[in-house]
Amino acid sequence: MKKIFLLVGMLVLILSNICFGAEPPKGTLTREQLSMGYIPIGASPQMVTQVYGQPDRVDDRNGMTYYYGKTLTFSFLGVGAASLYDITTTADNGIKTSDGVGVGMLVSKLYDVYGTPNYIRKDKDVTRYWYYWEKSGYTYFTFTAKSGKIVEISLHLAD
């Protein structure tokens, strides 16, 4: 009987963390690692245009997203004093993390550079690897891989 109560108690604790928004675990990424293509998370639109020039297209329906070709996006929260919350690249276009990881590289490079991922999710034909910031699990990299190669990298701030 005690085992059943213990099991039920653990299940309630786990479910309450999921249902009531417990923060994901913290990771090992430092603040200096939270950049991609020389742009840190939280940057302004002005910083992005200083580095990359004017975007090919801007979508301002919900916040603001800068599109550079079809393979690089910068998404901002707010207007005016906007703040970068997502950088995504989907091609071997020279955009890399501050540690030199880019699309087209083997997944083994992730383990060499960042160690064991904080979370791994396998879908039909892709696997996603999450690496969290040391101060908050709401700031993270996701690396999407197909057939052992990285096909997409996103740096995201959900805080």
C-alpha cells in the first residue's frame, strides 16, 4: 500500500509541474554561446541590419520577422524597441553558432561541442536536440537532424 501512495504522490508531483508551468531544467550553455551568425539573442533589429543589411522581406503581422532569402530568419517581439527572440537557419549558408556548428554538419559535432543534449525528440524522419542556457531552460538551441546531419538550427528565447 505504501508503494502505491508513493507512486501516486510522484505522479501528482510530475503532473503538477507539467500543468502549472514549471520551468524546464537549466542547461550548460553560457550567455556568450547564445548567438548565431554573430547576432546574440535579444539583439535589436538595428543590430541585425548592421550585420546583414536590409532583409529581403519583413512580416510585421505578429511582432516582426526579417527574412534573408528562404533559409535565414530573425524574429522580434515588439515594435520599435523590439528584441530578438528567434534565429533560424535551414541551409548550409555560412551561418553558424558562436561555437562553429552549422547546418550540414554531422550530429556527432553537437556532442563534441556541447556534450549530451538536455532533451532529444525523435519524430518520423528527423531528430531534434535541445541544449538549454545555464540560467533558464526557456532559452535554448534546437538542432534538427535528418540522416545524421543537421538540417536546421534555431536559437530561441521563450522567457
